[in-house]
Amino acid sequence: MLKKFDNISKISLISFFSSLYFYLPILTIYYQQKNLNFIQINSLWGIITGTIFLSEIPTGLIADKIGRKLSIIVSLSLQLIGEILFLFAQNYLFFIIISIIAGIGFAFQSGCSQALVYDSLKEQKREKEMKKATGSIGSFFQAGHVLGALASSFIVSQITQSRIILAILLTIVSVGISLLISLFLKEPKTDYKHVEKNPLEIISQSFALIKQNSSLKRIILLGIFTTPFAGYLRNFHPPYFQLANVAPYWLGLSLGIGGIAAALASKYAYKLEEVFGIEKGMFLATCLPGFLYVFMALVIHPVFAVVLFISNFGYMSFQDPLFADYYNVHIKSEIRATVLSTINMFSSAYIALMGLIIGWIAGFSVLYAFLFMGVIVLLGSTIFRIGKRHLVTNS
């Protein structure tokens, strides 16, 4: 895939360095050191997704107006600012501010990265390679998580203030590198920019497309209701391992190994469609996390806890490359970032709402939360199954 240093190669490297976090395995513990309780810790991800919900359409409009490249630069700049502020955060309010900055940054990049990749491929008459390109980018993203998680086992071998500060500083450097690479992206020549259209008109077109296109609507519903809740799985990672009496050093190792599995799943997601076809392939991609959540709720054993976490964390990554392709085949370039941001807005609202419910259930038992998530994912994958007919377009 990385035959030359094109936009796909650059986005892959950006994904790698922007995900190279050296403190994620001990993040929940770090929050607890700052006197945050479990409800506050879970609420921070809800604040991020809530901010994404409010920012998706405005940032999508901006991306379609100023270009994908500049939007990605803005996104990574906000991510860098958030990491610098994280170095000095001491209380819940400070972490809330950082979460809001992160949410706006994620919103800027959520639609425009996919749009830039798809339009770059379209410019070269290679848009059919979207699944492979997205899978390759996803594998770089997961590789960053892997290296960061494995390195954290050594960097934060002792959870002291000096070790954590070192991990944060290294993360700041990695995000800074991703920002530097983004300066060398090239804007696709595809004519997607609006000819002085009213922003409300663009939003109206986006909602009209989703409302009128029944196939796209079903794909969106499948994507939303089979959300694998990766953020909440990471939050519950330390307490789940404590419950199963897993040794603490497995926190970083399991996240690293899970990242390797995720990188492979993302890179070869298109193989599911090639081997099983669209309907069976997507059903397998969406339903398995549900089954794994159910098993995590029912099986409490140190070995099985590690295996199930790694399996679930890795398997989740089969979904994104497939959805990225299936969404984009129904969307015109001129409103691509706005429509993708609208889809992400719906997804963010759902995740934020479900986070409140999942957090409340986890207050009784993390295992009940896993069971709840598993049932929801299984229902979504069954009710909103898609097939080849849902990828047929009129254009």
C-alpha cells in the first residue's frame, strides 16, 4: 500500500504517531491518583463524545470549506495542546477542559481523514481500494497503540510521578511528529469545495441524503447499534483484570498484544468480504464483539480474562475499514466530510448516552456492564444486517 509517499502513506504515519501514547495502560490508575472516582473517570469519555456530537457538523462544514488538509492540521494542533495541558492537570475540572479540546480535535479529523483518503483514491481512479487503504491506515494506528502500550510497561514500570511525566512528555513528542507530517499532505484535486453555498443548505443536503437513501440509512444504523464501545472497554480494563486476579504487568502487555491483533484485523478486514461475501462478512465483523462481551461477563479466570480482552480489543477493528467503504460509496465528494461528520455526530450522541447507562450499570458490576454491551451489539448486528443490495448506487 505504501508504494510511494502519497496521502495514504502520510495519513498512515500520522495515524501511527498520533496514537503512540505511552500512558494509556495506567490512565485509569493515574486518574485515581488525581482523586477522580470511577463515575468521573467514565464521564470524561462521555464529555469527549458529547463534544464530538456538538462539533461534528460545524467541523465537517469547515472541512468542506477550507479543505481536508487544513482541518487535519487543526485537529492535530488541538490534540497537541490537549497533551501539553494534560501534563499540568491536577483536578477533575482541568481534565474536563482537556476532554472538550480533545472532542473538538476528534470532530475535526473524524470525517475529513476518510474524505481525504477517498478523494485521493478517486483522483487516481482507485476508489475501489478504499477498504484496503483504510485497513492499512488502521493497522498503522493500532501499531502506534501497540508500541506505546508495550513501551509503557518499561517506561511506567513503577507508577511514580516522574515516570508518568516522562510518559506524557514522550506522547507530546509523538503527537508533535504527526502534526509535522500533516503539513506535507496534499489537497486532492477533486472538485469538492462549495460554490458559496449557505452552510444550512449543505447541512440540509447531508440530512436529505441520509433520509432519502434507505441503504445508507441502514448501514448507518448498523454502524451505530453495533458500536463495540472500545473506549469503555479500555476504562474497564484495569478493574476487570483486578476482578479476575490478573497480575498488574499484564495491563500494558495485554493492551499491546490486543493492538497487534487490532492492526492485523484492520489491515485484512477486506478479506472477510472476499471470503464470506458482504452480508456474512459484515455480520461476522459486527456480532463477534457482542459474543466476546458476553463471555467476558460469564467467565472469570486470570488466563481467560487476558485472552478475552485481547480477542475483543483486536476483533473490534474489523469493522472500521468495511464501514468506511460502505458509507463513502453513497456520498458525493462535495459534501463528503459534512455527511461523514453527520454520521459521526449520530454515533457520538449514541455513545455518550450509552456511556451514562453503562457507567451506571458498572457501578453495580463491571460484569453486568459487559453483559449489557454484548446484548446490545448482538441485537444491532442481527436487526440491521446488510447485503450487496445495500451497496448499489444510482450514480
